[in-house]
Amino acid sequence: MVRLDGIHKSYGAHDVLTDVSLTVSRGSVTALIGPSGAGKSTLLRCINLLERPDRGTIAVDGRTLDLGDRVPAKDLAALRRQVGMVFQSFNLFPHLTVLRNISLPQQRVLGRSRQEADARSMELLTRVGLADKAAQYPGRCSGGQQQRIAIARALALDPRVMLFDEPTSALDPELGLEVLAVMRELAQDGMTMIVVTHEMQFARDVSDHLVVMADGGIVEQGDPVQIMRDPSHPRTRRFLRAVLER
């Protein structure tokens, strides 16, 4: 579903990503873990070109994107329709109701009527357990509820791939569990997902493929249980020891 080849990204003299290649299978969950500053979030943002790689190639669902000097607007729009993203912060419009937060992008991007968009929004709010919040404003919802609303908004555009950038990092543990439960359901339904996370239990139990990043590159990848139990790279061992022994 997603293939990255030789992705390189730098800011001035600082290399953030160096020759990163990754293949994500259709219907799989790939977890990206590693220390802060490893390049995990930057890699995620490169997939839908919120950050432009300096070089390398990106292919989504068999379509390779030309990363030339200027990506045509139609190609960029097509990519972002296929790739939904959920951020650490919820990025909801505070002056719109929960329902309008989910419906408006469908009308603008997919050309759905308001009636069609609202019907789809209610389906998704029911799916994430928040149908009763449709008429509320985001500020009246908890952090966990706002993140679930953000997930529903991303799903409303019918993406082929979902990217999650540490979706529970701004939440306390109890609210984070609400969000992880929704993500587990998406995984069970076969949604292709790439998740940057510090939730080691989620990475081990839900992901099909674990990728460990450090210093702008992939140091180890493979079966989550195997890597958690017996990591082969010293950097992975050091990171897991620090995380699991806290």
C-alpha cells in the first residue's frame, strides 16, 4: 500500500532523515517507535507531503509520486485524499459543532451534499461512540473525545491509509485508552495504518510490523513480539530498556 525508497530530509545542515526505505502492506498496522528526535514524525509527514523530502520516492496504492521541484496540485490533492492523518493536537475548528467539523471537509474535498456529509458523519460518530456529541462544540468535549472526533473526521474522507502521529501523547492514560480502543477496531477492520507511538503495549499487541528509528534512520524492523523480546540492535535494546523500565 505504501512504499518509501531512499527518503532523505534535512533542515539546513541537519539531516533529519537519511536514506529511509519502508514497505507497508495493505491492511497492516505498522508502528514506528524510537527516541525523541529519531525522525518518526517527520517521516510520517513526508508520506503525505506535509514535509517535502529532499530526495527519494513515495508510492501509495501503486501510484508513484514524482518529487520534483513542484508536485502538481492535482497529484497532491489525490495523495491527501488517500492518506488520512491524525495529529497529537486535535486541530478541530472551535467555532463549528462536532458534526460540522466532520461534514465540512467532505463537502469541500469530496463534493458531497450537506445531507450526504451529515449522514456519513453520524455513521462515524456512532462508530467512535460519540453520536450524542454531534451538536456540541469541541471545547465542551474531553481530550479523548476530541481525538476520537479527529479520527472520525479523517475517516470521513474515505482514506486508503491512516497516519497517526502519537495520538495519545497529549492525553492522560485513561483518555488515551479510549483512543487506542478506536484504533484497535480500525486495525481489526483491515485499515492500513502507520502509527508513531510510545504506547509499547499497542505496538506489540496490535501492530503487524514494528519499525525502530534512531538518528534519522531505521535501525531495526520486523515482528513486534520478536523485537520486543529479543532486539538485535544495541540502539533498540537501549531504547526499550529505557521505556519499559520507567
